[in-house]
Amino acid sequence: MLVLSAVAQAEVAVVVHPSNTNEFKRADIARIYLGQRKVYADKSRALPVNQAEGSLISAAFAKSVLKKNNKQLKAYWAQQIFTGGSTPPSAVASDAEIKRLVAEDPAKIGYMEASSVDESVRVVYTF
């Protein structure tokens, strides 16, 4: 139980490629992750990457940034897929994978524990 509590209280950072100089508000990030926005403010392509479904960090991101719980998020994506709207972002299993993908592709945006951030990515939002 103490491990879960510690992870749930860890600071989470939303990160982009260092060359991405766009400014981000929580609502901008939410629109990108909900498929409502496909480009950054500078009109370059935006490709969100999620942490694995069911992970504590993914649940914290959904609650804090998307303002949805897991059930609401599943229902949202089911409706989007059914109506021919957006599809959910791809998901990876670790902070290291998020960091690698974002560092390699200026279009990617991801989130990870702030303690895992290094100079290969740029932090644009924390919670």
C-alpha cells in the first residue's frame, strides 16, 4: 500500500522533443490526447503517446489532465471509434520508452514521472 501511495504522489511531467517550442496549457494537452487536436500551435503534427492502460501514472494523467476516470475514458474512445472519429493514442509500458520515443520524434508528446526526465526531452507541464 505504501508503494502505491508513493507512486500516486510522484510528480508527473508532460514532455515533448526539445525542438518543440510551443507553449502548453492543460486544456491544450487534453485536446491532443483526446484526438480533438492533431497539431501543435505552430501547426506541426502532434502525436500523443500514453503510458500503459491500467498503470497508476496513466490513471493519474487521465484524472488530472483529461478530467476523466478510466471508465469515462473507455466510453469516450468507444464512442469515437464507433462514430469514425479519432482513435486512442498508442501506449507504451515505461517512462524509458516514452522518453526514447519523444526524444527521437519532434511530433511526439508523452508523460512520465518527473524524476525520469533528462535533457533528451523538454517538460511542458507538470502535475
